[in-house]
Amino acid sequence: MEVLREHVDAIALSENFSVNGFRLMVALASCSLIAPLIHLAPGEKSRHLFNTVVGLIIGLFVFDLAVLHTIGSAIAVYVLMIVAPREFVGRIVMSLLLSYLVAVHYYREFYSPDLVWDSAQMVLTLKLSSVAINYSDGCLPKEKKTPTMQKNELQEIPALIPYLGFVFFFPTYLAGPAFEYKDYIFWMKEIRVAQFSVHLRNIFLILVSAAGFFASIQFPVDAIDSPDFFPKSPWVLRCLLMCIPVVLFRFRYYLAWSLAEAASAAAGVGYVPATGRWNGITNNDILCVEIPTNFRVAINNWNIGVARWINTCTLIST
């Protein structure tokens, strides 16, 4: 592992890339190559184990021992679901996870700006809090449950191996998006094969996102704050020129999410029976974000997993 990491880090340094960011992108791209191997797993339990082992290995490669933050958080939440009062465990878990995440962001902002494992911790916060909240919702009277709560509720604590497979599901472990535990179990029960058109679409999105990402390197968003940013140009033109780095900056997120969606589809994950579409792992719609008909359309199509979590776990369940 150390030899591989040193080789990847050397490439990053030679090309003037962020070491941690380059590790993350290499790992995300590798997930698409590893993902089809899950089709060889003979049963549901072996698929959970495969996700757990591969997720841990990828976490070690990118984050080194910082992967212990994921392991510790997952174990702590599992123990809380066992020992805490069921009706309160969702709120307890969410409060603790959000407090921990704030502390992580504070540490990154003031002490370690190149830290990258906070992205995985953000996704983990969404996933673990949703599991705990869905477990709490399971004990509510039926008349108090919304259709969404009934769909996602858990009547018992998840078994440990499926729970870990959900936590470490490697295509989305590093950068998201998050999804519901019940959806994960549905996808693991019967691995499907996505149509060729689904893979072609995902490859196209990766290429577009990668082009935008590499263009963003030539137009760094930090340059906006510099006194040398077109100092003699009219302020209207300067405002328009500021839009270019800001728009291109978003493509690093598009790239990470498109790689995650492609890897998930390669693993047979993301199919939505209600619509017959492979968009269960989709986290954004580039056209709707960049060329929206109105501001609400842009918001609803950016970071869809977080918007769904806010709606189901904070606005409905709490």
C-alpha cells in the first residue's frame, strides 16, 4: 500500500497537483474498474463483505490511518442504536455526528487545509444519521408516519455485516452521494446489469466533467481575490470574468459524482424500480444546474443526495 501511495504521490507532485486530491481522484477512477467484480460474488452476504473490504482498502490508500474516523463513527453509532432509547437515538446520533463534523471542518480550515477525509465524513454523517433516524421511526405509531417514513423505516437494528457494507460501499464512500439503507439492501439482494446506454451516458458525463475540471486548473478561483485580476477592466467585465472560475470550480464536484455514479452502475447499483431508470445514485444534473429555467431548478438538481437527506431526516422525521 505504501509503495503504491508513494508512486501516485510522485506523479501528483511532478504535475503540480494536490497530493491528497490526486489520491482521491485515482481512487474514484479505480472504483469503476473494481466495481464489476461484485457480480462474481455468489450471494448477498459476500457482496456486503466485498464492499466492506474494498471500501476499507480504498480508505487506507486515500486517507491512511484517518480511515479510523469512519470506523470509529460507524461503531459508535451502532453501539448507540443498541444502548440508547430507541425513540431518541435518531436525534442523539444526528446531534453527535453534526457536532463532530463541525469540529472536523474547523480543524481543516485553521490547521490542515489539505485534509480530504472530511468529504467521506460528510457522506458518513448523512448515512449514519439516516440509519439511526429510520430505526427511531420504526417505533412510531402508524398514524404518525408519512409515506416516506414508512418506506425507509427500520423495524430492527441492521445486522453488522450489511451495516458495514452500507457504510463502506466503495463507489460512493469517498465523495458520496448518500442513499438510504433500505435502498442499499434492495440493490444487494439482486445485482442487476445496467444497459449499455447507461454506461455510455456515464462515460460522457465523466469526459465533460474532466474537461471542466482541467480547465478549472487554468482558471483558479483564488485569482479572483488578487489585485492583479484584470485591474484595468470595467467592473461589469470583471464581474463577468469572475463567473468563469466559479463555474469551472463546480466541475471538480461533477467529476467526483459522475465517477461515483459510473462505478455504482458498473456494480449493478442505482436502479429505481418505480421509474425504471438508473438514477438512484445520481447526485446532480449539470444542465439543470448550469442552465436552469429558474433558481429553484438549479438548487433541486445540485447535490441531490443532501437535499433528499434534509427533506427526509430533518424536515420530516425530526
